[in-house]
Amino acid sequence: MKPKNIRIKDIAQLAGVSQGTVDRVLHKRGNVSKAATEKVNRVLAKSNYKPNLIARTLGNSKIYTLAVLLPDPQMDPFWKQSYDGMLSAQHQLTQLSLKIELENHFFDLNSKESFQKAALEIIRTKPDGVLIAPLFFNTAISFLKDLQQATVPFVLVNTNIAESQSIAFIGQDLYKSGRLGAQLLFQKKQTAKSYIILHIDESLQNAFHLKEKERGFTDYLTEAGLSNQPISITIDHQPGKNFEKAVAEIIGSNQPAGVLISTSKAYQVAPIIKSINPAIQVVGYDLIEANLNLLQTGKIDFIINQNPFRQSRLGIQILANHLFFKRSFQPQYLFPLEVITSENAASYLLHTGYSADLPE
């Protein structure tokens, strides 16, 4: 026999208060005395009361506005996947009668000023919550402080800022990600060789996420007994012969055994590297179409998948559940460091997909 679900009416009788008082305590609204609140909470704790979220949803006509601060999805296929994940979450929530409006504030991923301008616009519009990819560390810290002061809840994706008061961070351990990249390259234990971490179209000065990957990469190889210091190189991508020449000079002068490309842009350099020396191991990030094609043809040896679709999807889900149901969440959701090869790529895409269900 199933246990009887406790009702608000039952809680009111047990606590010796009105049903309206119970409703105000549950929804954290209105003026309720401390004594009445304590009575209701004691009954809730003893009865293990759980609200009927479906019933509450059907009666909720509130529409929340969520601002999204992400790099322009038209500039990078990685962020296009992130944008798609966000839309997927919105669609799912709509089917549950949870109404949210997404307010897009895209920025140029190569421009700190663009990020700052978009952040200021968000402060001006006063949304109910914000999903943020804080790629520009120092600028982001100032923005997050403004959100905290305005009591606007926010979720971070891709890059964590530990001192922020976010509802949650969703992404990977970037330091361990860099270590994994080094480990994949160092399988043959070539201690006398050199290894490169290559940043394309990125400035390390204000990019905490790339610094963490590089720190992990360097630490792993140093601990492994590499005789040469791991090499960090930043290069601007300018399509054409000059770019190919610049990459060729990097490879020719360093003669690396392996190269880790720190972002999703492995497709821009992997064919050049392999044309110079097919034996050089290449590790990149993210299952975008161009990288997948090169993985299948052997131009990229390994891909570390960061799953941007799932990051943004879960981020929107968490914000919505926080706003509608006052739910709290664990501070970090660290996704596994998934290594994709030409052998497992097809089955991974077929059986895994982007199935990010909200954690209990």
C-alpha cells in the first residue's frame, strides 16, 4: 500500500497554522513570523514533505528572463554547439510549462572590450538569471561582483572562477584536462623529444581556462622526466600561405613528438602538421565536424570532448529550477574527460549523444 501524500492542509493542521501561512513558507513569500516559520519547517522535516512540482508548474504563469553571455556562435562551431544546448533546454522547459525567455548577449571571443560591453548591457537590463562563459578572467570578476550586488543568480560554463558565488559551475577540470592531453602525447615515453601546447587566436594574459590547461600539460611532462621544457606557442590564424609557413616553421624548429591544440581549432593546423611529419601525435578538443573528419582520416590522433552542448543545456536547466522551485545545487558539475578516437567516435555519437538530464 502506497503511503499517503501529505498535503498543505495536513501540514497546516499539524503545525497549528493556516494553509496560507504554509503556502507562504513553502514559496518564501509574504510576511511570516519566525515562530510560525519554525513550526511549519519542523512539520516539513518530520513528514519528509516534497512539493508536487508538476502541479506547481501547471499553476505557474511566471516568465523568467535569462541572459546568456557567450561568444558569438557564428564565430566558432564550439560555441554554436553551446548555443544549441541552450535552445534544447528552453524547448524542454517549455514542454513542462516552465516559461523562460533567453536574452542573448554574444561577444567577440577575441575581444575583452566586446565581453565588457555585453556584460554592462546585462547589468542594465536586469535579467532574472545569467548563464556565463567567463573567458576573460579579470573582466569577468568585476561583472560577477555586480551580479552578486544586484542579487542576480548566475551559472558559469566552460571556465570556473572559484571565488565567485555562482549557483554552479559546469564544465571540466581544466588542469586535469591539460594533464590528459600531455599523457596522450607521451605514451611512447620519448623523454628526449619536445612537446608543444599550441594556442590559436588566443591571448593567455586574461584567459584562465587556457592557463589551467597549459599548467596541467607542463606539470605532467615535467613530472614524467621530460628533458626539454614543454613549449607554449600562441599563433594567430590567418588563412593562406603565410599561416601554413608559420606553422611549418614552428614544427621545423622544434621537431616535436606531439602537439596539443588547446581549443577546438585543431582542424586549422592538424593537416599542416601531419603533412610535415605524419609521426607527430596531434591532440585536439571537441567533436565539431571539421575535427571529426580529421580524426577519421588520421590527421588528428585524439580528441578530448568538452561537450559544450551539454554544459549550456544543464546550465539553463539549473537556472530555471533555481528560479521556479528555489532549488539549490552542488557547486560544481565536472564532466568526465572523454577521449575520442577514430575507433570509438561513431559508437560514441550514436549511443551517447547529448543526453544531459538534470541531476537529482
